[in-house]
Amino acid sequence: EIQDILRLCCREVYREGDGDVPTVEIVSVIPYGAGTSLEGHLSFLLPQDDSVVRNNDIVEIPSSLFESNSGDSQLLKNEKKRVRIKRKGGISIDMSNFQSIGELSPGDGFIKVGAGVTRNSLNDALRHTGMQFMIDPGADATLGGMTACGASGTAAVKYQTMRENVLGLTAVLPPQTIASASNDAGSGLKKPRAVTCGSNALKNSAGYNLPGLFVGSEGTLGVITDVTVKIYPVPSHVIAASCTFEDLHTAAEAVTTIRMLCIPVSRIELLDEMSIRAFNQSVKNEELKPMDEKATLFFEFAGHSESSVMADLSAARAVCVDDFEGSNFVSATDETTRSKVWAARHRLYYSSIALRGGGDDDGNGATSQSTIVTDVCVPFSSFADIVSATAEDLRDMGVFGTVFGHCGDGNYHAILPLRSDDTEEYKDKVFKVIELMTERAISVGGSVTGEHGVGYGKKKFLEQMYGAAGVSLMQTIKTSIDPWCIMNPGKIVDVDLGLGAMK
């Protein structure tokens, strides 16, 4: 079905009034998972006005690009044909029906699933096996979407990211040719390619890393239909803990030390003072208690031996309390109490929005739709300085926001809620915070995004990060696979409409 849809997204039609010049209609395609992405991946963008080939331009293209009912090119390869290039809107393909979950073979640490399977539904299906898919981006995202956006989340400090957890996948590629006007509704045409890449083995050095090309491609190279991912044994013993610090920099330094000492942690999260304040204001008539409004680390330790998990907890506690003068170090083993220890982290997104009037009766308060969430990732040696600088930017500019991080891998975020009555001057300050945050990450050799992806929100920073040659290589990959710029145009890199096909 996906192949049939994509085949019809690049076709020749004759319109009244066009004379002898047919129109090549190109329909953009954006695959849709659960709608949880954060950097503008789902927005429909037209090609830039300064493109070499613009919308409605008349151009000459090789006749070999036109495919007839026989599946062969229509005319001789060296002939040219004049056509009008017309971008005719776009469609979104709902991938939620791709719900297959493969059989789990005894002893195997992988499973093949449809792109529409969500993280929670996969783990529900695996519950009886003692195995679990461990990548946790927070939202109940689909496996196809997590693959496309290169997701990770709180558990990446132990289980890494989707890039390391995808063994193989199947993707339908966009068409390379134009469906001829002489063809009836696409019947008899050669379908776009479906590529299956990777293997079920945990190691694979055979050829180019094709699964890695699609992980993080954000729907710009094709439609992912199934994914083979790693799964892991569910640990027998889990302990949650938290510890407060006098300032954000000290808390971040404690994280770096814990990681450099190779103390095993399953999760380690950092919240700044404003994050804790947002949590405290969200606690009303509940069993939860307000916390000291200080920078706080949240830990999870897990393993298959109680003694080993306790030893990990003790080692982390020594670093936090003895080396960095942390206080209020608390821990819990039962699930109910563990949830309470981590409550501030679990509630952070919505409590941050509420602190800027979310739910206000006047209708001007921040909402999830008006809230910007952005991220960067930096080396450990720079983490404390960079994350502290972002918190200082918020204070100095008078911008409300919370700073938190999956700090075990140097990845941190800012939640920046916007009200509908915010001034343009205030909004400019918000985007200035994002710009400074991103440019600092680049300056220390970090990444403009650790897990959210590029979309169009971070596109302008890629040349600073990779240089012009790196961006040019990405453009070459894009135009080679998607010469008509059908797949999610305007994301990651800018390319000219149809220029890849006409070269």
C-alpha cells in the first residue's frame, strides 16, 4: 500500500490551458507515528523561493524519467521533454495500522515489529517473556517514529539510543521516475523500491550501514514500515534515589564524576531549581511532599543481584554526599515509593507549563502546543559549564523556563512555555536562549540535538556543526534517494525541488 501511494506522488498530467506542456505533479509525503516529535518534523514546508527549480517553473527533463504502463521509460534516453513542475500540496501517511509483533525466539535479544507499534504496547506484549524494550523517550511513541527521529531518553545512559538498538529495518523509498499521463491510475507501473537492510545478528560489518542511514532521517528518505530492535532482560532489583545540591553546576559535576568512575546507573536525571519550584506548585492535597528548591539529581539503579545494586547506590551516594556536599539523599525499593521519589521528574513537562498560566481562565496561559522543548548534547568535560550557562541565560534575560537533562550522557533540555499574550520582544529572547544554548554546544564539539532531531528548528545550525562539506554530503544523499523531494521536504537540509532527478 505504501508503494502504491508513493508511486502516485510523482505523476504527469495534462491540464486545460497548459498547451502542449504537461504538468508533473509532485505530492509531498510525511509519515505519521504518534505525533510526539519536537522540532517541526510534521510541518509541511514548500521549497525555498531561491530554489534553482521553483514551483510552476517550466523545465526540460530527460524523457527516460517518464514511466509508461509497461514499466519502461517512455522515450529515448537522450531526448528531453518540456514540463511544468507543480507542487500539489502534501499528504500524511498514518502508520498506526502497522501493528505486527514478531515471534521471540528463546535466547534471542531482538524482535521485529511494525512501525506503528508503540513502546508501551510492545512491552505489554513482551511482559510474559521476562524481556523488555528499554529505550524510553517519555512519550508512548511508535517504534517507527523513534527510529526516524533517533530517539533515546532517560534509559540511554545504560541502554544507549535507537541508533545502537536498531538491528535492521524495511523502508519504502520514494519513486525515481514520473508516472506517465498515458497510464491509468498507476496500474502496470513499476512500484518504488522497498529496501530491507541490516540483520538479526548483534554484529554486522557487511557493507554500508544502511539501517543507520534511516535512523534519524526524520522521514526525509523513505517510509519505515518495520524495525528489528534489541530487547533486554527485565532486572530483578531496582532502586530509585534523589539528592539535592546547592547549585546546578555542582550537581552536574557530580554526574560527570559518577560517569567517569563507571558507577553503573540505569537512569540519572538532573533538574534545576526552577524545575523543582514548578513541581512544588503542582503538588496540591496529595501524598507527595514539596522538595527543597535546589538543583536535584534523580537516580535509578537496576540489576539482577540485590547486593550489586546496593553497592552501586552506595558508590553514587559517596560521590554526591562526600565529594560534592549533596544533601537529602533518599532511596526507595518498592515501586510506589520509587514513583514518589521520581515524581518531580515525571511531572516536569506539565508542571513547567502550569507555572506560566497553563489552565488559566483568561485563555492566555501556556499550552503544550505553545511550549518549545529543545535539547543539545555536550561532552562530559563541558557539561557542568554549558548547562549552568543556559540556566543563567534564562535568569539574565527574564525568560521563564526549566532546565533538565538526561545528564548521564551529556544531554540536556530546556522547556520554554509561551503564553498567547507574550510580546514579540519576549519571544525573541526565548529564541535567543535557544541560539546561545545551541552555539555553545557546537563550540565545545557537542551536538545541536541529542535526541529530538533537526526538523526545521535546528536546520540552520547544521553547517556550523558539520561544515559546508558535511551538509553538502547530506544533500547529495537526499537527492540521490529522493530526487523529486517528495519525502518530508524542508527538513534537515534544503534541496531543490526535482533538481536531483534532472542532474
